[in-house]
Amino acid sequence: MPKKNFIWIREDFRLEDNPALYELSNYTQNIQAFYIYNINKFKNRSAQRWWLATTLLNFQKKINKIGISFKIYLGEEYEIFKNYIIKEKIELITWNKIFNLNEQLLEKKIEGLINKNHINFKNFNGSLLQDPFSVRKKDNTPFQVFTPY
């Protein structure tokens, strides 16, 4: 049975100019997309839940048209990866990073789980012009004074 290639859809619902999806375009078959709906992230956000539901339905129609299946999981991201995703025969998982502290901590935790299970992954900067962690001074330390800006 051939291995599968996954894209974890997070906040980036573009089919065009989507670096994580573009990376998987090099693989001609067995590409699957998934979204994890964590209800804890949307408590007291009814407008955002409505927007997300509409967006997910539209995205599903578009991605299915190009031959990629799309699943929506309900639960906490780490648990979904642990219980469902890593049990698949996977060649590669890709996703676009989210640059806030909680999401970065979650990504690191999931990366550890993926590495532990010897699964290849790649993540991309799909939302910012410049990865904020790649901007450094000449001595390779982060800027602390932003006078030049």
C-alpha cells in the first residue's frame, strides 16, 4: 500500500500561493488534507465559528475539485495527531505556520510526536513576508532595539 501525503490546513484556506500545498504538488497521488477543529479555541466566538464553517465548506468543495480529499477532525490537535494521523502510512506532512506563542508551542509538541514516529514533515511561512525568527543582527542575535524601523 503506497504511503500518503498530508497537508494540515490551519488558518490558510488558499489553493493558490499556498507553500504547504505547493510542496505536496510534487507528489502526484495519495494527497489528503485535514483540518482539526478545537472547540476550545472558539468558545464565545460565534461570528468566527460561523465564518469558519462557511469557509471550510467552500474550501472542501474547491480542494475536492482538484482531487484532494478533505477531512475535518474534532478535538485537541495533539490528540488527533497521536490517535489518527500518525497511524496512517505517511510519507510527508506539510502545514503553514502560525506565528503566535500558543500555536508555536503546539507545533513544537506535534513536531516532537512526528519525529518520534519517523515521519517526514515540512512547515512553511505562508502568512508573513518574512519569518520573524530569521531576522537577526550581524552577530546572529535577535534585534532588541527597533530604532531603524
